[in-house]
Amino acid sequence: MATSTTKHSLRIRRHARVRARVTGTKERPRLAVFKSNRFISAQLIDDVASKTLASAHGREFGGAKLAQAEAVGKSLAARAKKTGITTVVFDRGGYAYAARVKALADAARAGGLAF
């Protein structure tokens, strides 16, 4: 069976490697990032109970991609604080830690999340 080397399949393989080591709990959920061409979204996930504790999506904010990522990070941090979450495990989803992913992470940290 030949392995696929498309951009998408390589990202899926990177994400699988990360997910083998990173799990979220109720006290310290996993901050999972997903980006599409138009939007970015993030969720706080309790992997033990398979529940999403909080989420934010770029559709709620619109605008330029980088500003959208910052807004998602701030919003997610605010929603996490409401549910009593202060620390998370960051899961970049196989994407490079740069540009939009970094902007989301920095905004979430500025909003009060520790990781």
C-alpha cells in the first residue's frame, strides 16, 4: 500500500503523532485548533469524557484571517474562564506554529489561559 504525500495527508499524519501524546482532561482540557482557507476555529476538549467544554469559530467575527484568529483566541479564553478553566494543553492540529495558529495561541494566553 503506497503512502500518500498530499499536503492534507501529511498534516493528518503530523496531527496523529501529536494526538498520541496529548490528551485533555476536565481540569486541563485540550485546546484543539482547526483552520480552513476562510476560517479558524478552536475547541476545549475533555478527551476522557469525549466532551467539548467551550468553542469559538471565526464565522462569529469575520474580518481578516489574522484578526479573526486573535478574536477566536480571546473569545475562547473568555468562555474558558466562565467555565472555570485556567490551564490547557495546546494541540496545533498538525499545523505549523506560525501566523494564524500563533496569533490564536498568543490571544488565548493574553486572555488568561496558561499553556
